[in-house]
Amino acid sequence: MAVTTDNYKATKPDSKMPLIELRGVSKSFGSNVILDRVNLRVEQGEALVIIGPSGTGKSTILRMIAGLLPIDEGSIYINGQKRNGLIEDQDDPIGISMVFQQAALFDSLTVEQNVGFSLYQHSNLSRRKIKDLVDEKLEMVGLTGTGNRFPSELSGGMRKRVSFARAIMSNPENPKSRPEIILYDEPTAGLDPIASTVIEDLVRDLQCTKRGCGTYIMVSHQDSTIRRTADRVVFLYGGKIQWQGTVAEIDSTDNPLVRQFFSASIEGPIRVID
């Protein structure tokens, strides 16, 4: 499901500071330490992909940045402003949208109603205006003419694209509602290679267009998605960032974790879970 945090009062991002910064962030579930004093900066206009084995806290980081999950220790700064609590506890200074691994559309609503959901619920725009905005967003994701269809009538790749359209929806009468960063949780999971390529191209297209969103953080396991959508790659394992670099550096690094991950070898420092 794509969730936009509609209750913020956004301000123009400050180019002199990171859009997102994690300082010494820790998170545990019971006795299981997921993140251990993690530091991370995301600059305006950056395409960051977080990788690593399953269960290492990648999606947890996205949910904490979105303000949907509390941190145990440390601090999260959104455009220089320290967040206190969850998103409902404090207005973020910039807009953040999140696209979950499963599109999680409302099955009983049409595509138009799904994409325009936040505007129908939280704006005074006319239904005609909202429909026009929905049509614009559907055109941007290559789904012109699908507004009257239901999620059950769409392929997996099409449902993902509907969730993208919903993530970039904003109220033109409130420019501050436009998201400045999108969080993608495994956007190509479960898709065939061709559908994955469509989604990968769409992610980049939405970053480049003025009507899209210029900054994103993505979690992915898929080799093609990582290589085609990342400016910078961060490898998370054992609760810490173990390596970071460009896509080009993936094949030249001697980091044993990265080497094992991309070779899909069961031999190496990454523990194999039966």
C-alpha cells in the first residue's frame, strides 16, 4: 500500500543539509537486535538502495523514516528537524510517501478511488478536479484509462504502478503536500523480469520528472533493480551498515559480504538460514 503522510506542514528542503539523517538509531524486537546504532544520511536528489539478507532491518529503516515505527535509541532528522515520536505526534517539515512491498490497494475501491483516496478524504477539491488529477497520475505511470477498473482486474505489475500513482498524489491547492521523498519497499518483488524492468524504468522516470519525486530510498533484493535504480548502495547486515558505494563499485569491492550476496553463494560470512 502506498501511504502518504498527509498531516505534515512541509517546508522547502534545505539543500545544505540531508533530507533524512539517522544518528545512532537502534531497534530491537524482544531480544533480537535489528539495528545497532546506525548512522545514515540521504541527500536531496539521491537514489539510495538499501540491500542485505532478509531479516536484517531494511524495511524497518523505511518504516522508522516514514514515522510508522518508533525507534528505541538515537535520533531521526527530517530536513534538519528532529522527529519526536511517530508521524501522528509531530508534523514533518517535508512530505514523505511510502510504497509497501505489497501494493495493498483497497479491493472494494476502483483504481480512481484508490489513487485519489487522500484527496477524497482530506481535501475540499471537487470530484471532477480529483478525477482529473488521478487521470494525470495514471498517465504518468502508464495506466491511462484504467480508473474504472478494480484491483482484482489488474496484473501484479499494474497494481504496483497504481500504488506509485497514489504515492505521488498531492493537492495542487496546497503545494506543501507534495512529497519530497518516496520510500520503496521491494517494488519489484514477485514480478517477472519484464514487469520488473517496467517498474525500474518508472522509478527513474518519476525521479526525473518535475511532477514526480526527485529523492527516494529503496529496499531491494533483486540484482537488476539494484543496478538500474541506485546512485548509492548501502549494505546492511548484523544491525550495522557494513559497506556502501556506487553501483559500479559492487563488482570491484573485495568486501566479502557484498561478494557473497551478489554471487548468491552459501559459502561466506553471511549466515545461511535453513
